[in-house]
Amino acid sequence: MQFRQLMLTFALAIAGASRVRAQDPVLQSLIAEALARNPTIAQRQAAARAATLRIRPAGSLPDPMLSLGVMDLQMPHFEFNQSDFTEVDAELSQEIPWPGSLGARSDVARAAAEGARAEENVVRREITVALAGAYDRLQYAVTALETIQRQRALLEAAIQLTTTRYASGTAPQSDPLQAKLARDRLQLEEYALESERIAALAAVNALRRHAPRDSVPVTPIDPAVVRGAVMPASPPDSLVALALATHPRLIAQRAAVDQATRTIQVERLGARPDFTFSARYGYRPVALGYNFPDFFSASVGVRLPIWAWRKQNRLADAARADSTGAAASLQDAELQLSRQVAEAAAQVEALRQRLVLLVDGVLPNARGTVESVLRSYQVGRAEFLTLLSVEDAQYRAELEAAQVAAEYQAQLIRLRQLTAQESRP
């Protein structure tokens, strides 16, 4: 009976529990919640909206000036109709900047708005990658804890079997002692994995703005399902080219270069004269029994930028320096992004190869070895320590496969976020 129980437990350990993760709806809902509740995204959205709203005012004319006044009232009683010099004036004036100035200011504001929108999308991608990584660590911890539970059940059965055989004199005392030692070491690993599970859960909840220990539904990882969905990645060069063309981090940097470059034009045009057009109407009241005619005047004023060498020219030089710095930052960002994409692609490919080898080779071989040694042990042709050793090797292979599958999924999401085209407006 003890042999049958041990064989049944080994069979359950070999079969395992298959769970399908494909397009995990839990992860998708967690990402959506994190993106909706994240305060940094809300701040970037507000900044992008504010920058967009500044575009139209930047290209608008200054407000016209309306002046009303009265002149030449006769003293000391401020008499209105006792002098032919008395009149009521209404003057309307409008400042007109040098041609192209308003358009240049609009272009600067438009570039700033584009950069603000790109910064929001950068934060969205960073949060998506962070949450996917934390969730995959949580998945691995949950999967590993379930594997440990199955392994513990096997060792408990082994302890009972070896203790019974030792009591009957058919097995040495070292067999139950080895089984208990393996069980205690398994307990140590469980403590460490539980700590990892709590830390990963806290990371997921922090991104969702929940309490650290709030529960999250988790689907354990099935390495075979993940392996069945893997496909060879695109060549690294094409991935780098795609990232350089579409990543919002570079879009934000290019917008900064554009903004600084267009600011040069704004400052240069600021050194050109502006114009002011004025129209004035003067009403003259009846005075001294005579109806004096009214007056109309028109004038054009020109702002003389005689201090441009101290103001606008220096501001243009400052804008050129900003443009040079922004261009250097763009080059650095391109290099960093290229490195990140190449690194992520290499990690995804290495993890894919490891996962394929583990699922297609290592795990089947480990299970076959356990079955073979179990049959040999059943007929007395294998030592119990050998059986424990091959079963521990299978257990380690299952943990490694789950860990590699979790890392593969996390790195794949990171690579996709580095190379995905922007779908948000």
C-alpha cells in the first residue's frame, strides 16, 4: 500500500497542474487600472492639455487698446463748453508684430505640446513594463509555492514509506533521515518564496495604488503553454530601427530640438520692428454759441529695436545653445534606446532558447528518469538516496522552467513596449 501511495504521488508530481495564461485578462485589467489611477500619468495628461491649449494664444495678436479721454476743460470749474479747444477723444490702437512672428511662436508652442504628449506616453510604457514585471514575479512565486506543495506531499509520503521500511528492517535508518532533511530544506525555500510573493504583491498593488497586501487573482505559469506560444524574434537591427522611429522618448527629444530651434527664429524676429496702428476720433461740443467740427486722426508707430544687441540677439544665441544641447540629448537617447532594444532582444532570444530546451528536453528527461528510478527502487535495484536525487532534479527543473517562462514574458513585454508604435493620439 505504501508503494502504491508513493507511486501515485510521484505520478501527480510528474503530471503537474496545467494552467493556461495566454493573454492573461488579469494582467490586462491590472495594467488598465494602473494606467487609470497613476498620479504621474494624470500630471502628464494635465501638462499635455495645458501645452495644447497654449498653441492658439501663442499665435494670436495682442489685444487692441481703447483709450477714452477729455482735454482742455476750462478751469477752475472744469467747464465743458466754454472753450473751442475742449474735446472728447476716443482712440483705438492695435499692435502688429513683424510678419512671421506669430507663426513662429505658434510653432514653438506646438512643439512643446507634442513633447508633453510624448512624455505622457513614455510614462505609460514605463508603468506597463513595471507592472508586467511585478506581476510575472508574483506569478512565478505562486507557481513555485504550488510546486513546493506537491514536492512536500511527495516527501511526506516518502518519509512514511521509509519509516515503515526501517521499522521492518528492510531499509537503513539513513533513508527516513534523508527524506526528512529534504523536507526541511524545502521548508526553507518556501519561506524565501513566500517573502518574494509578498514583495511582488506589494509592487503590483503600489502601481495600482492599493494597500500592499490587497489580494490579486493570479494564474500560475504553465511553461508548456508559454513555450507553445513562443516565436523567434525579429532581427535586432529591424527592432532597433522600429524603436528609433516610434518610441515616444525620442519623439519627446525631437520635439525639444524642434522647440529650441524654432525659438531661435522667434528671438531673431523679436529683433525686427513691430508696428502699431492707431485711429483717433475727437468730439468737440458746442462752445461760445458755435458748433465746432469734430476731428479724426490716424497714425502708425514703429518699435525701434535699438537695444537688440543686448536683448534679442543674446536670447537668440541662448536658443541656439539650447538647440545644440537638445540635439546632443537626442543623440544620447538614441544610443541608450538602441542599447536597451538590443539588450532586450538578446535576453528574449536567450530565454526563448532556454525555455524550449527546458520544456522539450530537460523536463521530459527528468520525468523519465524519475519514473525509471522509481521502478528500480520498487524492485530493490536502486537506492532511496538516488530516488531523492533524481526527484529533486525534476523539482529544480520545474522551478527553473517556471522562472524562465516568467522572465521570458516580462522581457517580451519590455521589448514590445520599446518597439511598439504609438496608438494613442
